[in-house]
Amino acid sequence: MEYALVTGGSRGIGKAIALELARRGMPVIINYLSNVEAAQQAKAEVESLGVKAELMPFDTASPDAIESALEQWAEKHPDDYIQVLVNNAGVRRDNLMIFMQDEEWHQVLDTTLNGFFYLTRRLLKDMLTHRNGRVVNVTSLSGIKGLPGQANYSAAKAAVIGATKALAQEVAQRKVTVNAVAPGFIDTDMTKDLDVSELKKLVPMRRFGKPEEVASLVGFLASPQAAYITGQVISINGGLYT
């Protein structure tokens, strides 16, 4: 059986992606860090669609935690593999660089960039062996345009974009695609502390995006219909930056 793994899949964009993949008939593994209640709710919603769901708690910043979780999963699923990986987990620790603390820099890069590396490297072997795989990286407008107060977040997301383009060329012959989506302002927990009314004025569509709109794009990139699309970074930002 071919599974999809969505990191940070218990809330917001990650949860919407898990549900979208489930609607497409794919069993989903929902990764989360600490919010057990939200993870269980996401699992229940996926299962309500008649699709199998599993929870896999681990910190994407920890290579040991990743290895342990995936090893345990593989032991329970000897005939299955993870065919779709959505690297969605991320954190914001916004601050002007002159005031930014070491831990604010490292936590953001460890979760987003290093997490992408540890997890993708670990799962690529099975994708290449089966000659069938999809890696979709959720990046950000911040990684393309850069946003003040987000030097750490912009650096992490920009690095994932560069890695997406490089890795896509490494694995294309084995029918594994690697793409990124770059959301702008999306209505989630991560944007609830922002001045929404003012930021909407910057967006040509005059609204924030919905998690489901990002999820639809990810679902397509994970599908067989997107087999000839790789190495791409697709913005979904209401025209804010092109």
C-alpha cells in the first residue's frame, strides 16, 4: 500500500492537505509534535472520509526521532511504503535580525530546513526503488520575496526552494518528482497574530487565502496527473508577489 506522510499535519495547511490527499483515496500518516488533541481530531476527520489514517508524533528537527518513528512504522508495514511526502512542518520566530537570538534562528532552520533534509533523505530510497514518488515542500512567499522581521524564516524557506530544484534533477529519472508550493498570507494559526486588515490591502484579491486552496494544489502535485511537473515552485498568494 502506498501512503502519504504530512508533517505538521494536525492543524492549518497541514490538516487541509491531509484531508485533500484522503479525498483522493490515499491513506495518510499525520505527523505532529505535541498537540495530541488536534492530531486525534485530524485523524478522525480523515477516517470519516473512509480512508485509513495513522498518527506519527516526532520533532522534525530531530534526526534520531525521525529515524525511530519511521523504523517503527516500517516494522509494522513490511509490504507498504511512503509514496508521497509533504514537508509542511514549520515554525515562526519573528524578530529583527539585530535583536534575533541564537535559538530563534536555529529553531526555525532546524524545524524547516533540517527537517526537510532528514526526512526526505530517509524516505527517498523506497521511492527510488519503486520508481514512484512525490515530494511536495510547503515553502512561503517569505522564501521568494523576503519579509522584514523574518530573516530566519525567509532563509529556511529559500533554502528549501533551492534544495527542491536540485533534488528534482537528481531523482527525475526514477520517476520521483520534487516540487514546492509557496503560499502567501493564508488564514491559519500562524497568521492570527498579524494585522490582517492592513495586510489584506497589500493583496490584489483583498483577502487571505484558505488552507484548502493550498491543499488543492498540493493534492494535484501529488497525483499521477502531475507526473511531468518537477523542480517547480508555484506561488499561491492572491497576486501579492509574482
